[in-house]
Amino acid sequence: MFVRKLLQKSSGDGGQKPAPAPPPRGCLITEDLDPRIVAHYGIPSTASILAFDSIQSLLAVGTLDGRIKVIGGDNIEAILASSKQLPFKNLEFIENQGFLVSISNENDIQVWDLDLRQTASSLHWESNITAFSILSGTCYMYVGDEFGMVSVVKYNADERKLVQLPYYVPTDALAEAAGLSSPIEYPVVGLLSQPCSRGTRLLIAFSNGLLFIWDASEDRVVLVRGNKDLPVEGKTVDVSLEASHDELSDLELDGKEISSLCWASADGSVLAVGYVDGDILFWDFSDGKNGKVSKNAVKLQLSSAEKRLPVIVMHWCLDVSRKNCGGKLFIYGGDTIGSDEVLTMLALDWSSGMGGLKCVGRVDLTLSGSFADMVLSPIASSRQSGMFLFLLTNPGQLQAYHDTSLASMMSQKEKNVPVSPLPYPMVVPTMDPRITVAMFAALNVNDKPSLALSEIVLAAKSRTPRTPSGESVQWPLTGGVPGHIDDYKLERLYMAGYQDGSVRIWDATYPCLSLIYDLEPKANSTEITGVDASVTAVSFCSKTSCLAVGNECGMVRLFKLVDHKSGGTLQVVTNIDKQAHPLHQEDGPQWLAAYSFLSSPVSTMRFVQSTRRLVVGFKCGRVAMLDVGAPSVMFVTDSLSDTGSPIKSLCVKSPSAPTGSTSDPTDWNSTSSEAPDDFILCAMTNDGQTTLFDGNTGKVLASWLRPLKNPTAFCMHIIEDCYEKTEMPSEEPAENPSEKDKHENKSHMISASESHSPCSEQTAVTETKSDDQRFANSLFVMCSEDAMRLYSIKSLSQESFESIMEVNFSKPCCWMGILKKDERESAILLLYRTGHIEIRSFPDLEVVGESSLLSLLRWNFKPNMEKTVCSDDFGHLVLVNGCEVAILSFLAHANRFRIPESLPLLHDKVLAAAAAATFSHFPVHKKNHDGTPKFLSGIIKGFRTSSEQKVDHQIQDFSHLGNIFSNPPYLKPSDDTAGDDEEIVELNIDDIEIDEPLSILPLTEKDKKEKKDKRTDKEKLFDGASSDAQPKTRTVDEIKAKYRKAGETSAIASQAKDKLLERGEKLERISQRTAELQDGAENFASMAHELAKQMEKRKWWNI
């Protein structure tokens, strides 16, 4: 996800410009800026919660500041940021669907789309969410709150919307099943779908210790556990292997508050529950399916101490060899208060039944930091296979334990046998070893060295496609699909120096960095003193592929990345002599030379483009010019500062090389060994002393000291040919300088004895060439902690040391970079110690954009952070903060990283389709000895098959859940499918049998809608007569036609009389039944009225 912030234009005073005048060509404006995150690597220090997708093999890490880090394989990482900087209390994948669900502390349920790297839908929950669970294999979610309510939410992927469904679990039904007189109003602390129940049975745990199995298909409670009034028998098991088992006649359940729980069997027959008092109870839920009442429970105690820690987290690992009657339980908590922070693993067995549960092994893993979270899942991949435990500790440390290593540790009879976890393989290591300096270099893709380096990188990728090196080989995550662009060319390099003297180089062409070289400080068997000292400076020449590395001992190492020959010699140049050491090297960068002539640490370095020169600044305040072709030292100056202030910045104004004349500076037999045209070298110390040199001779051209209240100058830059066709800034300074600001030029003499160049005779005369065209239209920018000043190099060469513009900072500044627009230097990028970022445009240094590390990255500025900040000229900034590395882009129209085409895919759709097809062909599959399905061995990514409520991946049909959850409980649609066009049976009063048992059936839809049928029945009952109709006079013929039957007239008359008497008796009985029904209806109405009065006093969410 890209974090975008619209930059507001500052209202600073600035220079007055005509409103309608367009900005100069190349001038940066506010509309050109769009700060965003290009790439992010490392685990945030605020990491607090984990989630794992076992099919896609992706790990998500939630933080306390509203960010989510998604980690896959092959350096695939992504950062998602919520709009609110709030912690997450729940984080879970919708498995194999490409969605991640998070719940913030303000009860916002958010669904993240991993393809788009942004939120797809959000739903704010009115009450406090205390429990959450996603039904595995579906988009249905259970939500429990602080008032005891359990609701159902569904994410509709087609509409990209979260919807709360009508279904809920009635609390009065739970209370009735538990024998309570009032509805349950305790917080829900756990929701687990019971395995092998097709999603219809849900375990609900309340904070007061009550446990329910609720069947949504039948809308009833199947089983209740945890009530102190229910008969429970069990025993206590001390997990010390030598301890005895104490039988209990009654478990004390009153006041036991649940803190964690997990299923401890594949079929949901055993539940492990952790409590706040440190106890762990194993409940037998096997009767949840066969209807038997179990009275067995087993209590585990990790410690016999009276005061113990709450059981915070539990995870269960099934042991297939024990046939669902044992496994490993991972526990954090439950130990003695004040004891060392450990993660406990118990091996349990109850093959003889729950009553015979015993602990057969225990291992305590000492944590490297305070515990944050853990997840457990089996993985079957091309790299690793088996059960893995991912452990997160503070600050931001992620480790993985393989089940086999833990098992071997448990088998050892000696205690405290150490086990080595798999550390998270950081793409850019920052802490071990500690990073000290960094450089971000943009390459010219058409240069010969860049093309050669591109071929090397492509060849390496083709030889080992998607195969990591080092620690990454064993790291089990393999999720994601790397981005691929056909016309690949190496465009950028990221280089970092470390405290152990090593240097690493990455391909930074695309957001997914890949390591190219790891330069160790030692060269085979050659021993050089000081070579492994901490790296303090690096410099790279893109035209020659030469890398210079300086360290704390004053040594400068020179490497050539391409076009080197196997073998060769290493030239070691000291202040006494030059020695050659043979190298036995066949591949990789070649170490060409090592310069060691000063014992002062190297503070900064810079290559002189198109020449064979490297200028080096030292902490002692001296500057040296090195010839990297000879190799030799051309000259070394005295300390530029009277106080010995270190060199902070170097700039070179070099001539443009003629076309085709650029030679390889490391070619000793090069014919172009003549000195290049004159070029200017500028050096600045920390106390503001600035000196201009002749780059060939070391002759001082000008030197001046800008007195500062505090020695805080840190950077300077020469702007070549700045706005040659536009109006230059006013020559008047922003403020009238005082007399103290005007100083004479201080020249520094360099004696021949202190110079290492054989022809470097220096003079003490400071020469200026006011007519030299080298200084035309070039500006000099000097930045210190409290101000930034702009000078004209031409005026400086003429001994005029007044700045043409000065900007005072309201905040302490620590770093400065340059931004280019249309291939011209157009703005300055400033980083302040407060974490604010400011962009000022040339030529008036007007503020055109502002941002901050907090708004972009959720970072706070830390001491010495500026030492590892680096940038290129195209608006890309690389920062390091603890274990995190981030690449920012500031220019709106620049897309040199080719996003989104180059971004790796977090969700592998091909894998998702393959997994779905595989499961459909293996409805019930066998498992390996480590718990993973056998058929998964042929699939590259891993599948989770046993972890908490997601115990196995048996294919299940969840289509019936739509009908269940689309209606409130007890109001499911009827299964009566009788048609409305059934034949209507005509009723006759003679067919009514009053004495039959009266059965009241629920009204059907036909009875509710067709009132006409009721009127028809009434009319038929009374032979078509209405209640207010008058008797109809009939003729003799009509009566004969109606009642004439065979036989005599007297017999007919007698039969008619009997019918009439029977009719009267039936009518009387009907009247009596009607009265009884009327009395019953009145009683029912009275009862409903009383119930309505009681319900009015209750809150709506308890109804």
C-alpha cells in the first residue's frame, strides 16, 4: 500500500515574484511532489501480533501503530498502513482467498486486499469486540463482544463489502442451558469452530469460565462446561515428570476466569483452556456428538507456586502417531511470577483415556526478548517440511523453530540444552552486523560497466531461479510471486557498510531488492592490519564500476565490480612504500588496492568522474587525493581547521570528458595518463571552514571560515550551470552580515615533505582567476544545523565571501540531498532531527513541500539516523530505523521503479486454484508423520492442516451456512414445499369428529395468505349459510330431491330425525371447544403482556 500525503505549500516570506510569471525551467513546484513508500523491509520494532496463511505460505505481522507487515519468500515483503495509528487486537487471514482481516482497538473491522495492498472494506462495531474468529474455508466471521453477544459477519468479495448477517446466538438460550436465571452478560473471550462439524457448531467461551457448544443448524446448546453447579470429576497433573497425580473429587471452578483456549484434538473432542490463575484444564467434549454426559476434566499446573502468571497464549500440535490421543502443547504463561520469561512445550499423552492424561516431556525455551505472539502451523514446501513455530518477541524479532529440533531437545536428558532457531533472514541486515553507512547509486544503463554488471546479475538469476542463499535456504516461507519485466537492465545499486568491515551490494532496480555481492573484509590468506575495522564511508563510480570503502583505521579499499580478471595482485600503499600481494580469486569483485597512510578514520570520499582520482576526507581534518590507476597518493593537505574539525563534505567541479575519451582508471597501461583539465575541489569541515583547491596540484584557491555558534556544518553541494538562462537570485544577502562575518582568506601551505606526490610542489600563494569560465553560473550551497547559505563560486574565487541567500531553520537540520527535474538540479531535500522533511526549490529556496517520517513511515527520528540516510538525484530516499529499511519517492511523475508492474504479487492465484482443485479431489486425505497431508508434498507451497480450530483440510460443503445465517435464530424458512395449487378438500359437518385428540399445527404460508379458504370452510360447515342469513323456504319437491332415499317414508323420516339430533350434538360440542380455545387465548395474551413488560427493561442487544 502506498502512503500518500498531499504536500502543503509553505507560507514563508521568500522572495517577491510576480504572480503570473511561470517558474523557471527545471524549477520544482508543489504539484511535482507526491511522497510515497516504494519498498519496505524488516520487522517493525512495534510488532505485536501474528497471522499465518498456511496455503499461501504468507506471514502477517501487526504493529502497535496501525501497520501490517506481510512477508513471503524470496525477499517478497509489503507494508500496509491503516488510516489510524492504533494497535491491532486481532489479525487473521481469510485463508487462500487473498484477504486479511484486522480489528483495531477502536473496534474497526477492516478487510485488506493483498492484490491491491489496500483496504477493501471496513465496518465499525458499536460494542467492544472481545473475541473474533473466521470460519476456515469461508468468508464468515464470528464476533463476540463485552456484553456476551455473538454475531455473524460476512465479507462479500464480489461487492467488496462487509455485512452483518441477521443470525446471532441468543444469550437467554445459553443461560437456560447453564441453569442460570438471567441471561449471560459476561464478555466473550473465545470463539472456536468445532472441527468436522461443517461449520454449524461453535464453541463459545465466556470470561466467567462458562463453555458452550452451540449448534447453529438446530439453534440449541449441545453441551455446557465450566459451570460450578455441574457435576465435574477430574484430577491435577503436575507437569514435573516425577510428580504424582492427585485425584480430585471436585474441581473448584468458581471465580476461574478464562484467558486462552485451543482445541487439543483433530475432531474437537478435547479442549485446552488456560485461566488467569495459571491453571490449564483439559475438557472432554467427546459427548458433544453422541449425547453422553462426561464428568472428566484434567488440570495441568506448570508450577506449584501459589501465585502464577496467567496463561496468555496456547497452541496445540497434533501427534499423529498417538492417534488423536496426544500431542504437544505450546504455552506462554502459567509459570511462577518473577521467573525467567520462557515458552513452554509439553508433550502430553492420554491414550488410555482422558483420565489417564500424563506429561511425557517438557522443554522451556528462553526468549531473547519480551514475548509478543506466536503461531504454529505445518508446512510442506520445496525448502522445508514439517511443523514450524513462528515466535515474535520485542523489539521486532522473528524466529522459527522446526518441530524436529524441539523434539530432539526434549529427548535430551540434560536440562537447558540450547536449540538454535531459524532467524528471520533480513533482506538488508541492519543490526547483526550493525549497519554504519549506506549509499544509493543510480546507473547509466547505456554505460559499458552497467551493461556488464546487468549481464552478471541476469546470469546469476538464471542459474539459481528463486533459490535463496545463506540463512534463507532454511527459512520456511515461500509465499508470493516475484515481479517480472522483460527488458531488464540494472539501473540502481544500494550499498551498505557494516561494523565488521564487510560491504553488501544489492540490485535496487525494482522494489524487491536482491543481493549481488557480499564483500568480506579479508582477502584469502592475505593479512592486512585494520582491514576489518568498521566501515565509515563508501563511494561508487558508475562509469568505471569502481567501489571505494573507507574505515575507522584510515584504510581505503578499492574494488572493481566488473571486467576483472581471475587472480591478479593486491596493491597495498602505505606512507612508506607500496607492496603487491597475489590474490587467488576467480569470481566476484576484485580487490585492487588498499591505501593506509593515515591513522585517522575516513569521514567522506568522492570519485572524480572521468578521471583516475579519488578524494578522501579524514576525521583529523586533512584531505588526500589518490590516483587509483597507479595506485599512489598524489597529495595530502594539512588540517583545514585550526581546531582539527573533521571533514564533513567534499565536492568536485570537474570538466566534461570529451566523447569517447573516458578510460578505465584501473587500467595500468592506459595511454590517457595525462593530467585532466583543471577541476576544482571543495572541502568543508564540521566547524564551517571551507576551502577551494586545484584538483591537480592541491593548490589552495580560496579559504574562508563562516563562524558558527555551534560546529554543526554537515553538507555542501556545487550546482553546475544553475539557471544559466534565467535570472539569478539577488546578490543582496538575506540579512546584513556583521563585522564578525567578514574574515580574510586563510591559506594553508602544504610542504613537499607532507605530500606523497613526486611532483606536488606547492606554493603558499592563493591564486584566483576571476575570468575563469569554470565558475560561470555555478552556485555553492552550504548547509548546517541551523541555516542554509547559497554562494556564487565565481564570487568566492574573487575573495567575496558574502552569501547571496541565507535561510535560517527553526528546527535542527541533520541531512541534505538534491532533487533533479528535467535532468536539472531543481530542489533541496532536508531532513530535520524532529523527523520533519522539507523540500526547497531553486533558485529562491522557497518551501514547496513538507512531510514527516511519522506520517509516511510511523517512525520517530533516532540519534545517528542521518549516518545511514542516502538518496539519488531522482527523488528517491533510503532510510534505516532499527530493523527497518524504507525507500521513499517524492516526485509525482517519476516512476523509475516501474510500479505496479514490478511489484511482487502477495496472493498467488495459480496456487489458490491448484489448492482448491487438489482438495476437491482429496476429500479425506491421509497425513504424514509430521501432520502434513501426503499429497501436499507435490505442491511447492505449504498447507496448514492442524492448528487450533483449523485442524484439518477435509473438504467440506459450507453452502448450507447461507440459509442458516441469513435469518435470525428460530426463524429459519420452512422446508414444506407443498404447492399452492393442492386440491382443496371440501369439508362437511358430518365428517367432523369432535372426540379426536386436538392437534394445533403451525400455520403455513397458504393459511396466512388465503383468507378465502377460511371463509369457504365456514360456509361449507354450515352448508353454505351465513351467520345472518334467514332460513330458506323449500318446496316439497326440493326436500324430496335432497333427502329421498330407498325405503319407506317412515324410515326416511326417522333417519332424517337422527341426523338432525346428531347435528345438534356436534354443534354443541363445537361451541364448548370454542369457549375453551377462547379462554386459552386470553391466558396466552396475558402472559405475552407480562413478558413484554419484562423485555422493556432489557437492552436491545440482549433481546
